[in-house]
Amino acid sequence: MKKWLLLLTLTAGFSQMAFAQGDAEAGKSKSATCAACHGNDGNSMIPMNPKIAGQHEAYLIKQLQEFRLASQTGGSEGRNNAVMNGMAAGLSDQDIADLAAWFASQTMTKGETPEDVIAAGEALYTGGDLERGITACIACHGPRGNGMALAKFPDISGQHSDYTKSQLEQFRSGQRANDPNGMMRDIAKKLTDEDIRILSLYVSGLH
């Protein structure tokens, strides 16, 4: 019995070390350097920089950890981005947890979908394209684009269309390769430029 209690105690201790608990207020105080690109509350005013306000906390942690890993491996592992690698390089696990907690606690501003892409965007987002082997976006990102927190599928609703377009293009080319089991790369490589344009504009107005 004592051995089991010791094992449970050790396991709990390791779990606490492995998963730092985020403090939103601490994250706010650490977020000053993030504001130039992402805005004070995570609502970037720059179309090529993502809105991270209201994003799932687990997803933000994953991305920051992978930017940090890329900085440590010269880009051979993780998510390689020249700017974010440098920003994440010096972050501790606690810093990452705190920043994720802060930005996740904020509210993303709404975007809009142009009228001329609603029909085509909805068809591709909700139904995919069976003939081309394109899985419907709704399967992972949900009917309103809110994603799945536990699975670390991001909330893409309201995101800048320029940023979404750039990420789909990077998945398609393989420049971005930190998606679980290559899921996004498999889908994106089947998308045309027009598909990407339409989807990027469509999800910007989902809420």
C-alpha cells in the first residue's frame, strides 16, 4: 500500500511539472512584446498576423512550444517561423502557460464573409469534395469554426483571411509541417488557389 501511495505521489508531482498551470494575469504582464504583432488583447490589426484572442489555450501552448523547439533545432523540428522562433526561444514552460491563459481569456473580434463567396465557401467547408478526396473542414473545426480544444484543433472563426490563406498555402507546400499526422497537409495539397481563397474568406465570417 505504501508503495502505491509513493508511486501516486511521484506521478502527481511529475504531472504538475510537465503541465504548468497558466495564470492569465501573469500572462498579461508578460505579453507586452506580443502586442506589436498581435495587439494588446490578441486582436491583431495586421492581416498577415493572426488574431490569437480567444484561441484554445491548449492550442496556443502547443504552437509556442513548437516555435521554441524550432528555435532549438534550427527549424528541423517544431514549427519554423523566423519571427516567432526568436520570440519563443527564451520562454519557459510557465511563461508559455501564462501567455496562453491570457490570450485564451480574451475575445476575438468578428470578421466578415463577402457575399460572393458564401455559397461556395459553405459548400466546401461543410461538405468537402468527395471526388477530389477533400475532407470537410467542419469535421475538425465544427459548424461555426470553433475547433476542438481537447484535440487541439484551432478556432479559425473570425480569423484574418490573409493569415488563413498563408497557412493553407504553407500546409500545401509543406513549409508548415506541425499538423498532427499530416492531416492539414493531406487536405491542403488537394486545394486549388481558388479553394484556398474562398475558404479563407468564408471562415473569416464564421462565429
